[in-house]
Amino acid sequence: MDERSCKSGFVTLIGRPNVGKSTLMNHLIGQKIAITSNKPQTTRNRIQTVYTCEQGQIIFLDTPGIHKAKNKLGEYMVNVAERTVSEVDVVLWLVEPSTFIGAGERHIAEQLTKTSTPVILVINKIDTVKREEILLFIDEYRKIYDFAEIIPVSALKGTNTQDIIDTVFKYLPYGPMFYDEDTVTDQPQRQIAAELIREKALRCLKEEIPHGIAVSVDKMKERKKGGIVDIEATIICEKDSHKGIIIGKGGAMLKKIGAAARYEMETMLEMKVNLQVWVKVKKDWRDSDFLMKNFGYDRKEV
């Protein structure tokens, strides 16, 4: 691809927890990378996904949500999100369709005034409201920030998502591609495997357990003859009572989590997976620098 006609750059997706950032990311990239769950604090690291097409290349950083921090993990997530905003070429700010703009959104708008990066407002979940209401939402958001563009979409249904790609390219600089054309993510497979297990745990456990769980993949090795990969992982929780819930009666819940995660891993790796999952209790891991580093949080950013 000719550098002079090719555009490439970094784009971050921000928004309060739960607005559908990971769902949008998965839709834009066309395969599952970011984990999705209806619980806040699902995305803990900057998941870097790469979109390549005729126009060039977009590297997406899906940051943790910007919000007021309550503990060390919260502080870490907010710092990562706010720092990312000033390091990228374009900011995509994802919001829900509403004329009520709460303190969370106003806090984000305040953070964005500190950067000169163009901000594209993406109003998600438009499939849940009447068409004529969308103009009202656009008008309300215009009052709190001077957006480069405003795009109403439905990440779930895929409505207008192509418009996001086309609009982002308008603001990216011309230059060489950062990754090979077939690259989709730079996250090691081990980390994606850990995130898949965590997603399935959050899904299966529903409201029974708070989101204070982490997953470490302790072993991931393909067998010499090939075709099968052995994965050993540990789900870390904060209380003994949580451990019991995660394991379930006769180990049923843990089997359910493992089976769901294994299915997705096999799709991702395109080979058979032999998955073993254990559960350990490590109290207050979210307030321990050492444990946070241990579970894959970047040393420089903790």
C-alpha cells in the first residue's frame, strides 16, 4: 500500500462503564477480541485491535471507562484511560441515547477539554429509542463539548458502524501501516484466553458475585504432535464464600464456565483445547500493587 495514499493512526474508545464499547469494538473488527459483559469494569487493560482496509489502518485502544476511582484498581483504570486520550489521533466517545447528561458524562467532557485531539461523539443504542428523539440527544450533547463529528449508531445491530470507520479516516494522518495486514490484535493469546474465562465467569455467575475476580493463565502450551493446546488457568476471587459459588454444587458451575470458555478458545486458536481451571482466594487483590501486576496490569501504569 502506498504511504502517500494510506492513512494510519491510533483511536481510543472512551465512555462510562457499560455503554457498549466492547460490543462496538467487536463489531468494527469483525471478530471477538474485547470481552463483553453487562457488568461494569469488564475491560481492564488497553485492548489494542487493528482494523486494516483499502483506506489504511486504524489501531483501536479500548480503554477502561473514565470514572471516579474507589480503589487502587479503579485509580489504575482511570489513569490509563485519561492518559490514552492525549496519546491518540482521534477519540471516539461512546454515550447512551438520553437528554439527561449526568455527572459521569460531564466529568469526561471536563477531561477532554485538556486535549486538542479531535473527539467524535458516538451515540449508541439508537435501536432502543424513536428516530425523532435522536436529534434532541445530539442537541443536548453539543452543549457540553465542541465535537468534531456526531454519529448515532447501534453497535448491537451494526447500524451506521461503517460511518464510524469512514469518519475516523478523515482525521487520521497519512503514513505507513504499523502492523501487517492480517494482524487483528497485539495482545498475547494467553491474555485473551484469560479474558475469555473471566467473561464466561461473569456471564455464568450473573448477580451472584461481584466483579472482584481476576484470571491468570498459568500454562498455555501446544502439544508436540500439534492440534491440541493445554491451558491451565486460575480464577482468583476475594472471599471463601465466592470460591464456593464459582465452583458450584459438585463443581457444576466451574465446569459450565470452563466449557463455555473452551468453546471460544477453540474457535480463536483453531485447534482443540484441553482446559483446566482452578479457583483461589486472594483477599483484597484489587488493593495490592503486587497482585495487580501479577494479573497482567502494566507495571508502568499501576
